[in-house]
Amino acid sequence: MKNQSFTRNFVIISHVNHGKSTLADRFLELTKTISQKKMRPQYLDMMDLEREKGITIKMQPVRMNYTLNSKSYILNLIDTPGHVDFSYEVSRSLAAVEGAILLVDATKGIQAQTLANLDLAKKQNLVILPVINKIDLQNAKIEETTEEIANLLEVEKNEVIKISAKYGTNIEKLLEKIIKKIPPPQGEKDKPLRALIFDSKHDPYKGVICFVRVVDGQIKNGESIYLMVGKIGGKVKELGFFRPEFLPKEKLQSGEIGFVATGIKEAGKVRVGDTIISLKSKVESLKLIEPLPGYKESKPMVFASFYPENLDDFEALKEALMKLKLNDASLTFEPERKEGLGRGYLCGFLGSLHAEIIAERLKREFGLNLVISTPSVVYKIITQKGEELLIYSPSDWPNPSIIKEIQEPWVKLEIITPPGYLGQVLEISEKLEGDYIKRKYFGQNRLLLIYEVPLRKIIVGFYDKLKGSTQGYASMNYEILGYRPGDLVKLEILIAGKKEEVFSKIVPKNRTFTEGKKIVKKLKEILPPQLFSVALQAAISGKIIARATIKAKRRDVIAPLYGGDYTRKRKLLEKQKKGKKRLKGIGRVRVPQNVFFEMFRS
């Protein structure tokens, strides 16, 4: 293996659409990792979904070779996502490297996620290389952005590298800086094996394939291995590097980033952050070898129910979620059952975009058609006895008599906007039911607003409103602060006097009437009429707050009668009326499955 001093491990971090994937393309071209014939835009975005949406969803490692001053270097790059919902992907990749390129769009300057990702990199004590991209654009504010970054990182302006990833301007200069500024990996190849799992995926033939950073020692093909946290052994079926496709090799050594096909079939046993050691010295190793620090497990705060449209697809959904969990450690899921929908899963996500991406992947990669509830946050209830209950869905809501206090998650919301859009941002922020904390200026044309708000107010629709009201110039980031008291109630829906738990919602007390009216109105539009009139009601603790009525289906019972005495017709109409009244008293409304689907989608 090449001496570790000739290896550099680094990531590219930035806000969404600041040019990470384009910069990665230029690196691949310049290092001749990918031939011109095979090259395509956003090469490291492997999923069709990533290229369609124009965003990176999954981190992607790649190994490149580059010669500088007649010396050959190995450059291990990990391309990371920029959206707040995928920040856990970024944090995992940072633990596998020594340096980070902080990329900033010259036309937009520092954005909310720029600050968030920079903070993550600083916590890992990484060397930060400040880079300004898109200097070729006419509206590029190069000097202003340079000053912003220099002040933020407390460095001299001449240390900020100015590039155009699109045209390849100064990319060689940047590669030179990477080699000179980012330190080589530490670790000893003669020590017992310790490899950190920073990602994984499932292969039906090779078992779980782990993406690893070898910290100490070496790992060879065919070697028996052991996972210290998962407490499970395996045998290496294949290992190698990322080019970015898998390139098999005979061994991986200290300081290298690569993949290991473990042969382990039980997906749930392999966790991101686990430490791989050699099985041959397992007994001594467990006593002498310290497991690597790993990762702080992410805590999903946004939940949605996933149900297969075809009830027979439940097992297929379970298997698909297990495979996605391998590839996305922040996803959680547990089975639940609801009348009318059958069996499904309550899934936990880091945000609503995360939920949208998982749903789309389940459809594309596994051919599953799903019905999905509106994303909701997890609430906490303190009972009269002082117990804490976590509420993931309205069906978990306890009897009001035992509730002492209701709490909901709050976040620190950071919005960065040009001052010209301050009025519009303040207008939509006023509806968040939160607290304004402070404002701060970046340079001459960038304003940071900080709020503390309930998470439920921003998970659905707020980001789109913010972008729409500022013509796309504003950006946002949020960080979970913890739980605070909230004035919330469970809104119940009754159809013909019977509670339909699946339509229940947790809402703020001051919005109960609005929400209740909206639900019964929608139900009236899509629920098919019955032979008797059906009352649709919204209630809180048994008190009706909104109502709508679906009129009985009409049947012309006197149509067969031609002429004759009117009393015959009247008798038939009276008989019909009595029958409808009797039906109303004893009849039950069977809600068709398509009504549940429509309500979930609305």
C-alpha cells in the first residue's frame, strides 16, 4: 500500500444547489477517474431521483489518483447532501475524513445550511478549505462573498479559493490546496483491525455491504470479522474501493476508505457507527480494543403512516423498509394497524422532504404503491402520576382525565434572507406561533433571523412559502431544542355517530373549529351517500364543534305505479321514510378504502 502520507480524505459540504456535484464532476475529470466517454453531469448522484430533483440525497464516496510535483496521491472524496433533512448523512461522512471543502455560491453567499454544515465540521476538528463557486456568472458577488467567508472562518481573504466548477476554473489550484492543507490520515497498520462503518447497503448474494474507514490495521478478502456493537460475525465475501462503482481489491489498510461485503444476511444486525474487528483475535480484542466513537443516533421527530394500497404487499413493504434502513440509518419504522387500511408502518423521519424521498424510493425501487398520512411530530404527555408518554399518532392519545401537561418539540429556526425581502419573511414568520430571538447581518446584503418555534409549524409547507415569498433567495435551517408545553387537543371524527380513529388529528386548541370544519367538508365530498342520511361530526372530548350531513340516496319507489289512487303512492313513500329512519338508527357506514386514501392524500 502507498504510504499514508500520500492519502487525503475529505468531503464537500455546502447549502443545496451551491455546486457540490458539479465540483465533484470536475475532480473526476481532472484526475481521469472517469473517462470522457462515460462522463455525465452529476456523476456521483447515483439515483435517478437525485438527478431529477437536482439534489444529493445519499453521500457517495469515490477514490481518485492525482499526481502533483511527480508524486502520486490518493484522494478519497465523499460527496454529501446539502438539504437540512439529510444532515445526518453529512455528520456520518465527516467522521470518516480529515478535511472539508466549504463551498459557497458567489451569487447567493452564505446560506443557512452553510452555517449548519460548517458547525458539524468544526465539531469533528476538520481542516476547512473555504471555496467560492460560480465566479463565472454575471451576478456573482465575488468580493462580498469573499469577505463574508473570511469573517466567518476568521481567515485572510487570500485564503479563500475562487472557482468555477462549471468551466473548471482553478480546480487544479484547489486540488493542490487539498494536498497541502488537509493532513494525511492517522492510524497504525500494525495494530489490530478497527474499521468504522459509516454507511451500508444490502446485496442479496453478498449480504450487507458496509462502507468503511479503516482506522487501524488491515482487512483482507476471505477474512473472518466481528461487529462489536451488533455482536455478530461474518466472512468477507469481497472488499475494495469506490471508483465510484465497486472496484474489488485483496485488502484495505489503515487510512483507507472502501467497502466490505460482510456476508451477514441479517440486515438489522449491522448498524452505522459499529466497529469491525478481526474474528481471529475476538476474545482478546473485546478486552483490549476500544470500539470507535461511532455516531450519536439520530432521533426522528417527524412521523407518517405508510400503508400498502394492495393489502397483500405488507411483507414486501416490511422487507423494503429494512433494506432502506441499511442505506439510511435515520429512518425508523414500527408496525401499526388501522381499521379500513389494514396493516402498515408508522415511520419516523428527519423532515418532510426525507419522508417524500423515502416514499418515492419505495415506489421506484420496490414497486410499492402506498397511502401516506400527513407528516406529524411526536408529542409528549405528562400524566397526573408524573409518567411520560410519547405520542406518535392520535390513536396513542390518552384519556384527557389523566393528562397533566402536553408538550411538543420546538426548534431554533435560522432564516437567511436579503434585507429587501425582510417584510415578506417577517409576515410568514408571524404565523409560526413562536418567539423572535434576534437578527444579525452578514456583510452588506445578508440578514440572519433567528426564531424559536414549534416544529409542527415548519414541517409541511413552510419551506415552500419561504422560497415563494422571497423569489428563492431565502434559506432556512433548524435545530431541535427540546420539548415545551403546548395547548393541544385531540380532534375526533364521527361518521354516523361512530368514531373513525384513522381520521383523528392532534391540533392546537385555537384551530379546532377550522380543522374540524375542513375535515367534515372533505368527507362530505368524497364519502358515497347511503340509503339513510349520514351525520359527519368533529368533536373534542365528546363536544361536537363542526357538522355536515350527507343526504340519503334517493330511490323512486312510486315509479312502477301508473295512475290510480294517490293514497297508494303515499303509503309507499311513508313506508320508505320509516325504513330510512330505522336504518339510520341501526345502520353502519362502511367507509370504502378509497375514501381513506383520498383523506390521507388531501
